[in-house]
Amino acid sequence: METLIAAIGFTTAFTFGACIGSFLNVVVYRIPAGISLVHPPSRCPHCKHSLGITENVPVFGWLWLRGCCRWCKAKISSRYPIIEAITGLVFMLVFWRFGYSIETVGYCAFLSWLLSLSLIDLDTMTLPSSLTKSGLVLGLVFQGVIGWQEAQGQGIANRLMFGIGGAVSGIWLLEIIALVGLMMLGQQAMGDADGKLMATIGAWIGWKYVLLSSFIACGVGSIIGGGAIALRLIGKKQPMPFGPFLALGGVLSLFFGEAMIDAYLNYFFNF
């Protein structure tokens, strides 16, 4: 019986996640372009013909059409079903970690925001304020809900302070990193929007994990950036989106933060 319940949960998580992923494709394309998220309805990017119900089915709609528009036969990017599948898998991972709980709902929303912002940053080198601000507010609301579950009024106050402390820590930390980068490189190391994204991450996971997130982001970013420069894929002073690295740090901290911090402390204090 438990196996059946778990199977239903994982299937539901993937299906719902894939549907959310379909919407994220819309968000990633339309917000930078300044287009409404609700109008016009989903359509072919080439001939503008509205998609039917079967064509809108996440992942399988693209496979059914063999990656081509039914009307104009133009190629449709494989990125659409890939993002849908990735979002479905992410939702399954959240369900595996948090089970049937309000945390599952909240963290699915959190990771959806991170995925959208990462893709937009990769596409346009921008992090829209509409997403960073709404993600920050939603994170604080989430903390309030968790606090109410824990101890009602007192719990709400404690969790809100936890979220606000994480957000402030995220902003300050990125400002320090940006200042160090400016001193070392002689140019702006990151944009103001990166600080807003870090504040959003901090509101969701708190000051301790936001520190870990920044450490992971800087480490992975340095390795990938240095490798890209060594391979001459980018120039030494060519800007590179940092949002995806911050998002990666937030994801790893959410799922494995406690284990990573414990391993670090055990290694250095028992060395």
C-alpha cells in the first residue's frame, strides 16, 4: 500500500511539474519580451497558429508532432519538452525529499522561480525584477505559513525573521563579493540583479544556506568561467551570467546543505 501511495505521489509530481514546465517556457520567452503571460494563448512561434489541446500536452505533444508545427511544418525547438521534463523531474525530487507536506508545495514553487530566472539570465543576461521581487515576497509568505504550522503567532514571527535575515544576508554577501571582484578585476564583477536573486534565495532557505549557496556559486562559476576562458570560448572580460550558478547553489543547499555543512565541519575540526 505504501508503495502504491508513493508511486501515485511521484507520478502526480512529475505530471504537475511537466505542466508547470510548459508554463515556465511561456514565462521565459514572454517576460523579457514584455508580452502578457495570458494573451495570446500558446501558439507556433513561426506561423502564430494557436495550439490545440493535444499539441499543448507537455513533452508528449512535441513528440507527437515530431518537433514540427502541425500547420506550417516549421521546426519547434527541443528546448520546450526538455524544460517540461526537467521541471517534472525536479518536482519528483522535491516530493522524494519532503513527501506529502506544505514544504513540497512551497519548494516546488521556489525551484520553478529559480529555473525561470536561470533560463532568462542565460538567454538575455538579465534577471527581471518582477520575478526576483515576487519570489522574495512568496518566500516570506512561505516562511509565515511554515511558522503558523509550527507555533501559530510566535512561529510566524520567528520564521519571518528567519526569511528576512536570509534575504538581507544574501544582499550583503553579494555586495561584498561584487566589491572584492571589482578590486581584483578592475571591473564590475556582477550586476545588482544578482543581489536581488540572492535575497530571494535567502528568504526561502535562510542565512546559513545562503552563505553555502554563494560559496558553491562562486566555486562552480570560477571553474566553469576559468575553463571557458582557457578554451577561448569567452574573453577574459566578457560578461557571463551568474544567476544560474546562484540558482545551482540554492538547489544544492536546499537538498544537501546540512550534509555538506556537517561534512565540512567534521573534516576541518577533526583533521
